[in-house]
Amino acid sequence: MKGLFPFIKCLFSPYPKVKSLDGLSGIEKADAQFHNLVAEKKVPGLGVTILDKGEIILQKGYGFAHLEDRSRIDPKHTIFRIASISKCITALALGKMMEECLIDLDASFYKYVPYYPKKEYDFTLRQLAGHTAGIRGYRGKEFALNQDFCIKNSIEVFQKDPLEFEPGKGYLYNSFDFVLLSLAMQEACGIPFQNYVQEKVLVPLELNATFTAEHNHFKTASFYTKRSLCFKKAVEVNNAYKLAGGGFLSTSDDIAQLGQAILERKLLKKETYDQLLTSQTVNGKPTYYGLGFQVSRDAAGREFVGHVGNSVGAYTNLFIYPKEEKVVSILINCTDPKVQPFLDEAIDAALDLGTS
């Protein structure tokens, strides 16, 4: 019981709530709404960076990187798990491989990974990147694996299972698609997947605070799970095997810069971005998912590309708004705290043209 006290103490530590949002608008209102997520004990902490035409209009840490010592979050330096925003990074690396003629999106996966067990149907890299390949999702405790798998060895978790549907005939979002995609990319380029990403994406975009899951940085936040009366330390996990789909770590600032690079179509050719950021279709209907990117509308109906992510000890948003020329990066150090509607309200305030 003694070990629980620090969490309860921090949960109820003074963090005064903004009692009324009346009269607030724009960034001032968004700031108060993010603040209240901590004040109302909904999250332990979050890092927020919002850009307007490349300029910072809100960048702030709210709450705690570590509840135990109440150390504050710094949006430029506190490292979070970014969960499925990792898929956006992988998509840029995939685009670079396409441009270097290292990989063919419409080639069979088996062209690159011939040792993967044959299934009833063939499937392509495009189908993996767009979640239409029929690969199954997590089962049981697979969401929180803590085994020292490399990408190649990790396929033993699901390689014997049949496809969920004929490739191209359905849509099933999952991270195992990106395990297979990263394995094919690794085989195609002949170097470790993470090395290719570092050389071709992270270094050129100067994402100097973005790391692999194996990187143990001293500024990394603690990871929590929400309980009814407290925030509890999340279970230990090893995300190295699913680096491509959910294993990178970064700061709110770096993820905003990633979003800005995508908004400005840096790194890749326009036609490559057009492929990545166009929704796939199944039976003539859009899936609202491109290749590594959600291609959809937010709660207010605004078109965006980017990703929402959830993993052990992390919940994340990257929204890139082409029409508004804004980028929103939100990183939370807690497994899905059920706050997306509150984030949507704050984002809506921040994107109000009458920003303060």
C-alpha cells in the first residue's frame, strides 16, 4: 500500500482549475482547456505544440513528466512514446524508398520476404500500408508485449494465423501490418529499418529529439495508466519489434516540426505525397486512411491528415490541417485516458481564426 501513496498524493496535489471559460477564445481558451485536463485529474501530463503557418502559437507543458517528484513537462525536451504517429514516420521512409526505386508498393510482400508463411491470398505492400491486407490485430496481452524481439523474429507472434479477409476486400487497422511492412523495407534496403529511417527521415528533417524504442533518454517521461483513484505506473513493455507502427519516442516540438514538414511537402516529391495522403478505397468506398496516415475530418469537420495514437503509457494526436495551414501536436504520458472529446474542444478553440 505504501507504494501507492505517491500516486494518490500527486493526483490530488494542487493544480488550480480555470473555473470559467467564459470570455475566453482562441489560444487563450485552448490553453485553459489543456490546463484543466491536469487540474481535473484526467491526465498526468501533456506536451502541446500548435503551429500556424510554421510559427508557434501555443507551446506548453501541462502537468507532470514524473508524478513521483512532480517534475514538469517541457514540450521541447520531455520525451514521450508517440504510439501510432510512428506510422507517419514510417510512411515517409516508405516514400523515400519508392523514390529510390528500392521498393514497389504493388509488388507482392513475398518478393521481399519469401520466408513468411504462404497464405490463401497474396498481398502487397500498399495493402499493408493501408491496412487492407487482412492481417489480424492484437489478441489478449499482445498490446503490451515485453519480449526482446527484433522485427524479423517478432513475426512468430502472428505468422501462423490466416488472413481475416481477402486482401483489398476489407479494412482492418492494426500495427502488425507495419511490422511486416518494416520487415519488407529492411530486406529491400539491406540495412536495419531504424538505420534507414534515421538516415533518410530523421536527420534530413532535423528531428533530433526523435528516437527508437530502445533509446533510454534521461528526459523520457514516466508512463502511466489511469485508475479510478490514481495514476499507476504502466506495465513494462518492449516496443522495439513494432517500431514502425508504434515504437518511436519524441517531443511535442519535434512532432509538430514533423507535421510542418509534411504540410510543406518537404523530403519527398509531390506525387509521392499524393500517394501517401490519398485515402485507400474498399469496394469503391474510402477507408479514410492513406498509407501510414489518417486522411479524414476532425470533430468539427475540418479536413486533416495525421494520426491519433494509443499505446501503453501514451496517447497522442498529430493533426495537420492543409486548408488552415496549422499543425497540432499533443503527447500525453498515459494509456488512453478517454479525453479525445476534450482535446477536440481545445483544438477547435486553437484553430478559431480569432486566436488571441
